[in-house]
Amino acid sequence: MDKSVYMPILLKQNRMIIDSIWKALFTCSPIFGIVFAAIDDTIGLLTHMNIRTLILAIFLFPFIAICQKIIAPGGSEINTSFLKPQKSLYTVYYVKDTSWTKKGTMTYDITYDANQLIYNYKYTDKSNEWSVSRTSIADAKTLKSISYQSESSNSKLNLEFGNTIKGNYYSKKTKKNKILNLKTPSSFIDFNLADNMMTTLPLTVGYKGTFSQFYYDDNTDTLVSNYRIKEVKSYAYRSPKTGNHDTWLASVLEESTGAIYNFVIDKKDHRLWQREMSLGNGMWEICINEELDYQPIKNQFNKEQSIKQISTGNSVITGTAYAKDNTGKKLGGLVNTAKKQFAPKGTEITLFPNSAYYEEWVGVNKKIKKQGKIPEVPLDVNFGTAIKKTKVYDDEGHFEFADLLPGTYVIMASFDFTNSYNYSYVTGYTNYYNYWGYTGSNTNYGSAKQHYRDQANVEKLVTIDSDGDKKDINLRD
């Protein structure tokens, strides 16, 4: 068959290759694109199309390599100043379509000791039945690995990095210890540091880069896998606690497996908000930052002082909890005639010390609720340790608290009750007539009592001035 038939196709393919190279270089740097175009024109005058493509590819390979940034310990791409000493908590979910299943939690804990960065990782499954812990130590400026330790339910691993990698691997199943003496790869990032290494990069739209990741697996001789940052673009991330944040969405490809990792990284403080990993068959592992540092309440809750205040004093508060007085609630012009509605016997009454922390908490949540943009702030996790409870002990709403120190207390209760009101209704009319005809009429009324269910939510501040005081209060709606 005449080979000349294929020449138009080959010429078109080569032209497409050249155009692709030009676009890639121009995206990386307009200067590279202009240089490429000039070289292309010059070589085009001198050579056949096939030879021309080969020459261009060889000549421009260094330019293409420059466009794909190499990320390695000690390189200019890594800025470790973004790795602040802190502890981060992430909730781990498996997600498929719209189904989210919680699998566990993981923590990152970054500390510094002299010129070393100490990085502790721990994963705990949701049932707390098993966990994995890993500790990496690296140079604080370069992220060059110094040592690594890990332990799981199956094994223990210890590594020391130098001219060679020395350590040992212990299998808890076989009870065997394996001495390791491994050849050190030329340049790599410890896989345990990789997630947070992403936060150190100068990300921007179109950023590209590659890095090698070290991971020891006793079942394979492969120590290093290559990763490529495919795409970086702007992304609006919404935190359920702090609202909207401007972030980068960086997509990374693991070249050996085809797995995709997505990192949501804050543009301002480089916080890792979310990490996603493809698991296959439409399943993703998604890890969400729980913002341990989020605390809009400036005043601190004093656990020890609060516990002492409700348990070591000699003062007493007694009281009566009820919902209504004898008159006063109007319902469409009808008057509530029921007398006091006492809290039923067994109703729980709650007491705790008032404090600057609690008052600020109330004020902050009131503001958040009014704005309606983010969830309300929960109370300090230790707040419940300083809450005292008692129950109404009779049918007249009586309760009592003892062992209190001087101070101001919040006392509250919530209970249902039955209330009633009287109302009138028309039963008919009486008409009057005389010799000349109709003279008028009277409206006839009946009366009845109506019952209804209601709820009382009562709260009162009570102050004890001196130790040993006794206060009697009305806890009234």
C-alpha cells in the first residue's frame, strides 16, 4: 500500500503534538511559549516534519521539566513555617453517593524540640476497639526524615533514616522480629507527613508538582511511590462552626495505583480543612477537620472552683416551683382561672454556679441564633461536672439544695402541667312581643370550663451572701 496515503495523518498528529507542547509551556510561562514558537519556526525552515518534532521534543524537555515542580525536603517549594505547633482532630467517614458512614477519628499533633519537628498521628475506630499510632521526626526546616515509629494491632515498626535506613519490623501475628537495612531513596517525603506537607506549598491556580512518598510495607520491596499534583483551583469551603472560608482544592494522583487525593487547604492560614481519598467503586474516605481551636468564648470555665462551690459550703436554698399565679393568663379574651400549677412530684430541678463564662456563653449563642448562619456553641465539656440536681419531693413543688458556698447560682426547671379557664357561650335567644308586635330580645348565655396542656420553663438567679445562709425562693414561670 502507498505510504503517502498516511502522510496527511502523520503531519496532523505531529502538528497536534507541537501545539500541545506550546500550550503547556505557555501555561507554565509565556516566555517559554514565545521561545518555543521562535525555535519551532526556525527548525521548520530546515527540517522535515517528523525530524522537526523529534528535535523540538529533545530540545524542550528541560523546559517541560521546569514546569512540573519537584517537591522534596529542603526544596524551595516547602515552607515549614506554616506547620504550627497544634493538635488537630478529624472525623473519618466512608462516603458513597449521599450515604455517609462514620468510621472513626484521627488526630495530628505537631510539636517542636530544638531543630526537630515531632509529628504524632493516631487513628481510632468508632467503637474504640482498635487504633493505629505513628510518630515521625523530621528536620524542622527541611522536612528531611530522621526517624519513624508505628504500632497497630498487627505490627510494630521502627526506622532510623541516614545513609541507609535501619530498623526493625515486628509481626504480632507470627511473633517474629525482622531486622531492616534498606537502601535510602534519593529524595522522598515520609508518607506520615504527606498530608500536612501539602499545606506548606505555595499553591495557586494551575500549580503543578511531583513528589515521592516513602512507605514501608513488609509485603513488598517497593519503598517509594510517585505522586503528581494534577490541579489546583479555588474552592469555597463551609465549616459548620465558623462559616465560609476561601480555600484551595488540590487534586493529587498516585501514579502507581491511580488513586485520587483531594486536599482542601485554607488560603490564609494553610489549615487542612478536609482530605478525600478514592477507595474504588465510587467509595471515598473523607476526613473533616473538627476545629479543636474553635472557641468563641473568651472566658474560661473553672471546673475545680465550680465543683467546690456546689459541694463544700454550709448554705441551703429551698424553694417552690410552679407555673401560674391564681389569675392573669388571657386566651382570646377568656381568663385563666386556675390557681398555682405546682411542678409535679419528681420534677428535676437544676442548679449550677453563675460565672463570667456562662454569661458570655449565653450572650454569644443569642447572637449566633439571631444571625442564623452557624450552629450554636456547645458548653465546655467539663461544665456538667459542676451541675447539681435535685427533685421536687411533694405535690406542692417543694425542693431543696444544700452544701453551697456563697455566690450566685442559676436554678432552672422545665415541666408540663394542666391549666384551665372559664368561658361563656351563646345558648339561644328570647324574643318578646306585645299587642302591636315584636318589642325586642335577650341573648341567653351558658358557661363552661376548658382544660389545656402547657409547659413551664423557669430560670432564676439566686445569690447567697454568707456561708450558712438559708434562702427560700419561688421558682415561678
